[in-house]
Amino acid sequence: MVFENFDENKDNILSHTERLKLKASLEEQKIALVSELTKEERLNLDAKQPGTSQSKMAPTTQIKIDIKQAEFMQLYKRVNRIENGMGQVIGHIEDVLKSLATLEKIKVIRRETMTQFLQTIISVRKGFVDMIVILIIEIMSQLKLDHHGKPGNSGWSFRPTVGRPVHSGFPWWSSFN
């Protein structure tokens, strides 16, 4: 097999250093093949062009690669399995990214809904407080309280004044504090 030359510990699994050695060997073979192809192309070009001498060219070196069909097919199947596995991993990553995007959209929608809900609560609460103040003023004006906040026959209706402290004579006021 091709890997037997590089599998130093004979466990049929290439370690990192063993893979590096295999890769280096394959790169050397690739460089040799490319140089051989370029030399052959030069020879073909020189043969087509008159006046060039082939004696100037360096002798071609041939590298014989001894790979059996079964070994090649085994490597081909391994490469296909790796490619399929990578495709599945990429598919899973894409699914996770889509799910994260969906979750982010849901999070934004929830945040907007919560903001609207809180704004509604605040506006209702403000309206409720305003309504209570108006009711208090109406009740006090109907009771015809005197200037000390006590019921009397002064004939003066209650009029709220700004800056005056609330008189402790209002028993109902303590329920609002």
C-alpha cells in the first residue's frame, strides 16, 4: 500500500508527522511531474520550430509511480468519504447559523413587544394617577371644606393651592401615601 511507507508505527492511521511526510513526498512527485510535462512541452515546441537544437535541452527524467489500482480506489473512496463528511458538517453549520438568525429575530420581536407593553403600562398608570387626582379634587370641592381642610359652612369650596403642605386633617389622604 501507499501508506505503508509512511506509517511508521504500523497502526494503519497516519499521525500528524506521518501525514506531513506523505504530503512532502506527494509534493515532490507533483513537482517532478510538472517539470517533466514542461520539458515535454518544450520538446514538442522545439520540434515544431525549425532551427532549434535538442542538444541544448537537459535529458528528461522519468519518475515511475508504482500505485496499484486497488490502492488508488481505496484512496479515492477515502477522499470521497472525507468530502461527504465535510459537506455534512458544513450543512449542519449552515443549519445552526439559520437557527441562530431565527432566534435573533425572535429576540428582537420580543424586545419590541416588551417595550410596547411597558410603555402601555406606564401610560395607563399615568392616566390612572391623573384620574385619582381629579377625583380627589372633585370630592373635596363637593364637600365644601373650609380653608383648614375641615368641613364647615364657610361657603368656600376647596381650591388646591400650589406649595402648601398637605394637611394631616384629611383622614382619607393617608390611604394614598
